[in-house]
Amino acid sequence: YKAEFDALNIRIISILMDSKEAVKIEKDVKPDFQIMVDRGGKLTDLLGIRHKNANPIRGQDLPQSGTFLFTREGKLVWHTLAENYQRRPGPDEILAAARANL
């Protein structure tokens, strides 16, 4: 799917609040997308997706899993929030949303 996203000039960025988790993912998974760390949770709060005390072991806040499409100008044109982090939109759904909204 990377070529299809590239053809639409779409950059995929994963945003995590935990820098240790980000480093682990980059080391273990070696994704072909950028990972950014939202240490203070400013972006998480701006998007309204902070899940208070979501980590049952450490009690830390986590962002709710979501997928967002922004224009180059920063306008939000499509998004979806996952009730379960294991069930997110697949690339076909994201590409269809991009084609319809960008």
C-alpha cells in the first residue's frame, strides 16, 4: 500500500505519548513511517483523544487510537476513533477516505 499512499502524497505518522515505546517500536518493528512522541500530550489534548489512566498497570494516560487525515494546510478532513486499539481502519478504508476528501 505504500506506493498508493505515496501516489496520493500521504505521509503516515504514528504519534505516541511514551518515548520508550516509540524507541522500542522503531528498533523492533522498523516501520516505514515516521514515529513522533507527544511527551506532554498537547496534540493528544488538541485532538480530544486523551484516555485518562488508560494503562491498567501504570495508571498513565494514553491517547485513544484514532486515524486522522489532514490537508497540507492542516485542515482535518476525515477521522475515525477506535473503541478497541486492535480494530483500526485498514489501508483500503483510509485510501478511500483520502480519495474522497483530499
